[in-house]
Amino acid sequence: MATPDLSARQLRAFVALADQRNFTRAAQSCHLSQPAFSALIRTLEDAMGTRLFDRDTRSVQLTPEGRLFDGAARRLLDDMQGVIGDLSDHIERRKGRVSIAALPSLAAGWLPAILAEFMHAWPGISVELHDALSDACLAQLRNHQADFVLAASDAGRAASGDLRGRKLCSDRFHLVCRADHPLAHVHRLSAKQLAPWPFIQMSRNTSVRQSLDVALHPLRLNTVFEVEHLATVMGLVEAGVGISVVPALTLFHFKRDTLVTRPLPVAGLTRTIYLVQRREGSLSVAAQTLHDLIVERLGSLRF
């Protein structure tokens, strides 16, 4: 016997008749005419290949096969209702999950306030955040560990084929130095003025370093340290070991009375922030909602 195609209407009609034991009352509970209701029961029995009810002029009773089917029919309806309810909760954003990856400077500085806003508006949605450099962000996106990522210029170039990128903003660079450093009071800074001073570089795999290398070439900086983390840059600059140049979105690391930050107007010295996602497939409702909020907030920033 082939597996029958059962509809929710047939299952609800069966359960109503099993409960009411009366065609008229069962039809009324299903908001159907009695002929339409009787036809629905008949098509169900035809699909199952057996009678499910014994009828006579005085009563309606389940057959042995009907009693066997009764529990399964109720479980199927409950499962169907659970699936529909769960899907509705996700569509209405009462529940859901979204996973994103972002550059550490975004994950620590600008992004937390947006995540707090999102989680306050949609408390049933769980949010997963991975802070990583651009290459690692893209790897997580390709491995389906993240729904979308926030990365820098190199991610924009890499976003081809299986990925697509959307430019959100351009991040200009600033000098950071001690308040008592001679460059802290220079009226208009230039790249050549940086060259004589001990310089704290970020590692070569960071978007900060890559942007600097491209914009300042062929200028050679007097590098004394090359470090992985902006907090380390801040500590070394504050100790007077050297100066550095960082993007505007990272300046929260350098809000100290002992430090000064100054715009560095060098042609081409910008870091573009991209939102990157997989080219194929749609985002979930939860992920799309966070995506749109980030685009609205970060896309409005100007440096």
C-alpha cells in the first residue's frame, strides 16, 4: 500500500468526529456543511484503504482501525501545530538565531551598542559574535559559521564568486601620540613628518597595516614594535615608546588624558568597511533584521 497523502483538514475532521461521535456537531465544529464534512471523512477513509468509523442511525463509533489511527492523528496534528507555531515565532522574531563575524575594532567599539539595541528589541533571538581578522571572518562565512561578516578593504576585494560585499563606510586614519610629543601640536600633519619617530605597527595580516602599507608606500617608517592588538599599541604609545596611526573606528582605545589623536590627511589612506554575505541563499528573518539595523547605523557614519 502506498503511503497516503493526508491533509490537516482531513485529520482535524477525523479528530472532531472521534470526539463528537456525531456528524452534525463535528461538521459545525469544523465550520463545514454536513455534506462537505461527510465527503472529507469519506476521502480520508478512501486514502487509508479502510473504514475508520462505524455509522448507523443512532451512533458513530470508531472501528478498531479507527482507534489505532486516533492516537497517530492527534500526534500528527500536534506536531504540525508545533512546526507552524515554531515557524511563526521565527517569522515574528519571537525566537531565532543569528551569527556574525566582525573585525575586532568593530566588535569591541561600535558594534556592541547595536547588538544591545537589537537584543532589547528582539529578546527571543540569540546572537553569536565572532571577533576575527578579515580572512578568518570570510572563512567563517564560507563554512556557514556566520550569516554575514563585517570586514575591511581586503574583504571587499575577496568578495567575489561565492560571496558578495556591500560597502558601508570609509574609515579615515588618525595619528596617536602622547600629549607631550612634538607631533601633538603640529598644525597640519603629513606622512613625511611621521618617518623620523619610533613607530608602533600592527601586524601585516591586519587591515590597519595593509591600508597603511598601500597608502604610505614608498615611505619607510621607523618601526620599533609590530603587535597584534590595538590595546598593545595604546600601552606602548602611552608609555612613550613610539607613535602610531590607526583608523577612526578604533579611537575608543586611545581615549586617555595622556594621549592625543590627530587626523592624518594622506591621500588614499582610508579603510573601507564592508558587509559581506554568501551570494547564494537568503538570510533568516533574524539575520536579515540585524543586517538591516547594521546597514542603517554603520552606513550613516561619516569620518
